[in-house]
Amino acid sequence: QRSWANASARRPASACEAVGRQHLLPDVPEASGIAEAGGVLWTHNDSGDRALLYAFNLKGEDLGTYFVQGAASQDWEDMSSFSIAGRHFLMIADVGDNKVQRKVYTVYIANEPATIAKQPKPQPLTLFARQDFTYEDGSHNCESATVDPIRREVILVSKTNEPTCKAYVFPMPLEKNPKKIVAKVIGTLTVPTTCAMDERRRWADAGDA
């Protein structure tokens, strides 16, 4: 098994290239999750904000604020975008738990708006589904979540101060489910302090399968 020290040593240096001027989003003092959807970038604040998403383009220009109807924000940590049968969605994961003591966590799935246009006030996003869940082995802090639209599953990776962390999965909600479900362990990773999970949104539309 590869040790964390060896894995860290082999990790290539990252290189970032500026693609435009810096633009500030004054209502986003601490951006947490981010997702790309059709050339639009979506983000949200860490804990302390309302159930709001902020849109901007690839030049960093503000495209408006949107509130997720029927959602609450305890500690939003990550988000994802995905498509199923030609419909486009945004997933928001309320899974932060720095003290590792929460009894329940929540994933929200909102319909992606058909058009994006900045308005003076936050615009509504319709809530498609909501799922409360627990982990099969107790409470966990998590800042990494995504959706597999092919398997129709939500995938989460815990954030720890140990050399390893765990990946969990549960069925993607298709409605506002009032019942809690349990996220199951699917593997152990030698990657501690994970704080994001990236995916390619348009690489596959799950179709009707």
C-alpha cells in the first residue's frame, strides 16, 4: 500500500494561468464549493450564509444570485452539476461537520435555470429533490461531494487529519424524501484533508438508462 509520504512526494506541481482580470464577488467572502455548467460557474459561501448560489462566467463577471427554494444552509461545503435524460441539475452538499457531531446531513438537488440573467434581487431555483442521510459508521466531516449520473449515486469523501479518509455512496434522491438513508463505505483512500471533488459535467448524459 502506498504511503501518504510517497504519494505526496510524487504529486506534480500545479500551474495556474490567469485568463482574465480579477473580479470580486462582494457577497462571497468565503467561496466553498464550485461547479461548471454550460460555461457558467456556480459557487456558494461556507457556513453562515442563506441558501444562496452565486453565478459568474469564465471571465469572473457576476451573473447574479439565486436562492434554492425549500433548502436550508447549515454548512454547505461542496456542489456539483450533472445531467440526466437531457435535464440539468445542481447538487449542493450540506455536509460540513468540523466538530464531528452532527446527527444528520443533507443533499439538495435543484433544477438548473434555463436562462441566466443578473437581476437586482436573488432569483429562485426550484428544488427537485432533498435527501437527509447519516453515515453507517458515525459522524464525519466532509468537504468533497459529487454525483455519478450513470449509476445515479451521490459520492462523498470524508475529511480527516489522519493519513487516510473514506469514500461513501448512497442512491441519488429523485424526490423530496422525508426518510433518512445511510451512506455506505465503498473504499479507503490515502488522501487526508480532502476539500474538493471535481468531475466533468457534460462528458455523459445519463439518458433514460
